[in-house]
Amino acid sequence: MNLQDIKLAIIGLGYVGLPLAVEFGKQRAVVGFDINQKRIDELTSGHDYTLETEPEELQAAIHLRFSTQLDSLRTGSFVTWAQARSAPSAPPTMCRTT
């Protein structure tokens, strides 16, 4: 598998997941997943009420698409849950899909 062909899916578009998805989305295909449809609608329209990203950053992430649909995660080669953890020693979760 070529590194450029890897598609990522970031689950959770809060203050950790959104900036991560945006930065990856500037370079490669990535699905930003969240269960909150209102959040997805807001981000799709180019606004982030949490102010973690500027509208220009969202616009620059040309390979990023947002979704609340679980089926959209099947397109990812790697899926990661991006969430803040209360225990600093807890590792991030990542899994590889086929």
C-alpha cells in the first residue's frame, strides 16, 4: 500500500479530532466522523463554533469530508478515535480496516 493511497477516518470532531482531520485533509483523503448532525452541518458550511479552526483552514482541507454515517468509515484504511482523555496515560485508539 502506497502511503499516498491511505485514507483516514477521524472519529470525533472536537478540539482534538477536528484540527487533526483538517491538517490531514489538506494532504490526503480523510473522513471526519461525528454523531452530531448539527456539528457536521456546521463544519460542512465552513464554520466551527468551537473556534478550533478558522474558516480558511476548513476551506484548505480539500480532501476532507464530514459524515455522521457509519458506512463512511468503511472507506478508511486507518480509523482513529480522537478524543480527550481524562487519564493522561491512556493511549490513543487506532485500528486498521480492510
